[in-house]
Amino acid sequence: MQRIVVLIGVRGAGKSTLLASLDRLPNIEVLKPTTNRPKRGGPEEYEFVEEFPHGNSMAWKIKVGEYNYGVRNNKVRDIPDGCCGVTVFDPGSVHVLEEFRQRWTGEVITIGLDTIRTLEEQHERVDGDGSRRMSHVEFESQLGQVRKADIVLRGDATTILNATKAVCELLVSRGGLVGKNWLVPLIAAEALLDGANENSIEPASYDLRLGSEVWCQGERYQLTEEKPFFRIPPYSYAIVKADETANIPCFMAGRFDLKVSLFFKGVLLSNGPQVDPGYHGALFCMLFNGRDVHTDLKMGEHFATLEFCTLGSRIDGYTGQYQDKERLIQFQAPETGAGPGGNIVGRIEKLESESKGRLVATIALIAALIAVPSAVHLWLISGLNDRAKEALKQVESDSKGDINTILKDLPQETREARESLLEEAMRIDKIRAEIDAMDQRVELLEKDLKRTEERKTRLSDDVNSDSPSTAPEPKG
């Protein structure tokens, strides 16, 4: 597939200087635009003509001021295999470039040169040339177009040059994961992440650092230098924000992964791992603590890894509701921000307390039964089984209801907490077994009492049969 990289920037942004620096580099074929404007000196970055070509000889044509600019069709057609054709474009005519992109069979990638931030700086860059000075409205409009490019570069001339070379190499290689040799220049130019640290770049990934915003159990926390630590309770989850902000190009995507040491501590990464092409905004993830003890995190420390990979071709980027949002509150629905979120341990402890209370009451009832006189013992025993069974059913019903409520509150990805709830169900089964054993002991006691009564009856009969008669003897 043929591909063209188009450098877009306001006047004075350094497009022509960059194009001249790229000439004769490997994998790059400079497409010098044709123009009928006069030469200004410096590098021969344009093909200057007195009369601008007409007809179908131009791939596109735009007008800037009173002069025409464009690239010849034969230059586009003759881009060598394994190379990127590189040219420049005025941001005020981006719609013309988009029309060319729609009808061309190759790939067009735009690089925005965001090297001028203010109108005053633009006036300084053009050395007071009145023909190149921009108005406030024109400057703001064109700067907006620059920042909508497929990938945006910032920095000095050397930084921009190195990042542009990295973009061209990536487009030619399409090598899957983006390695350190490309991550370093791109991150230096703020092309992938805002607020990034070069020391966090790994051979084929970037180590994300924990930001200052955290949400857990219905509360939002703002971490500071004075209070940098945050604690995830047992079997609970927290939503955390990375310190870096994403700027993913339209020909790349990102993938989350958890720091290995946190994984071995029982912490799980529970959100979808992909960062879409073209996404600009905050990076969030859900961390679930699967242990029965708390886990501490610290602001600014590495907690997750972000990998970058190239796509087979450029696509239209992400335009969803979270584009350009950077605060946690902008991502959460009202009901989510107010919910208890992961308060599993407290609810289980309450369940255990209630279950133990019912068990103690049942045992006390049995103890009282054993202590009463035998005259009423059998009467109390007749209702013991029913009361014990009712107590058991109540314990089981309440326990299962609480467990089901807890499971409904858990996020789909944190089903590992079921194991802890199943342990609670096993404890309930143990209670039931203990009550069944008590039932058996009561039945034995009942049988013993019956045998005692039968023995008393037999003894009484034996005594009556062995006693001497007191009736008078008959006379004569």
C-alpha cells in the first residue's frame, strides 16, 4: 500500500524546515509541493513555477492568499515501495486533503505540528512579514485543525524531526508492538501521552503511575504529596486514574496490563484492557483486592503497564462520550458515584454476627430445656424440634438473601469473591449439622426419660406384688 504523511501547521510552525530535514532519509520520499509563489530564500522545499499547472496533472490544489499550492500526480504515483511520501499542507484547506483521502486508494496520515501556542508567537515566527501574519480568528481556527490531526507533535525542531522519523518507520514496518526505539521520540514529542516520564519507558511498554484521583466504596479521594497513600479494603475494588493522559494516534491502539507485583499480591485488573485509536483523555482502571487483608497504593508509583501496537491501516478514531475528558467525575454516572461499591467484608461480618446470635439463642433454649424438672421435660421436648428447624430455616433464608444481595452488587469481573461467600455458606451448613446433632441428643434424652418412666412403672408393680396380704383369715 502506498502512503503519504502530510505535515500540517500554522504559518511559521516549521513545516518547510522539517520537510527539508527529511529529504534523503531512509524510508522517506519527500513530495515537494508545486507553487507559483515567489521564493523566500532558505531550502528549496517547493517546486517553484511561474504558471501553476492546470488540468488533471495535480493530485490536489489549494489556494493560500493569492498563490496556488499542490502536489503533482506523478509524484504520488511514483512513491517507492517501503517508503512514506511526505509533504506539507495548509490547515485552512484540510477539507481538500480529506476529499483526496476519500478517493485515493492509498493511506494518508496527517501530522499536526503544534509548535506555536499563541498569536504573538506566530507573529514572531514569521519575522513580522505582514503577508504571513495571521488574525486571531484565523489562528484559532487553523490551530484547532492542527490539533485534530491523526497524530500531534510538540517540542523543538530536533524533537519534532525525531518523532516524524519514528512515525514514518512505524507506518512502513507495521511491526505490532511499539518498541522503545520508537516510544522514546514519540513520548518526547507528547504524541502518545501527556505528562509522561521518559524514565517510565520500558523495552516495549510504558509504566503508568498512579494519579491523584481514586474512588472506593462510594467515596472519591484526592491524594496529595502530604497524603499520598490509599488503601483498598479486603475483597473490595477501587477505580484509579493514571497520572498520564492518553493521546492515541488513529493508526495505533493501547492495551492495559497490571503491574506483576500487584498481581502476586492478589490484586486484579478488572476493566476492559483496550485504549481505542484516536482516544484523547484520562486513563482509568478498576483494581480489585482479592485478599482478606488490605492493599496499599501510593500516588506516583507504577501500578499498571500500557502497551502500544500499530494497526494494519489508519482508521477514523474514537469519537465517543469520553473523548477529551480528564476528571473521574466526568466518567461516572450519578448512581455509581453514590453507591457502596465493594463493601463486601462489612456485610459479611454483619451476616456472621446475626447468624451467631441466632445460634446462641438456640443453644440457650436447649440448655434451659435440659435444666427444667422432668415433670415438664417431655412437654418442652415435643416443641424443640419444630423451634430448632424454624431457627435453622430463618438462618439459611437470611444468609442466602444477604449473599445474593452481595453478589448482585459485585461487578461482573469480580466474581472471584464468590469463594469467600461460599465459605460463609459452608459455615451455615456447619451450624445446621450442629443443630442436627443436638436434635439427635434430644431424641436420645427423650428415649432415656421414657425408659426411666417404664422402669419406675415396673419397679412399682414389683413392689406391690411382693408385699404381704393384710386381709383377715377365714374362721374355722
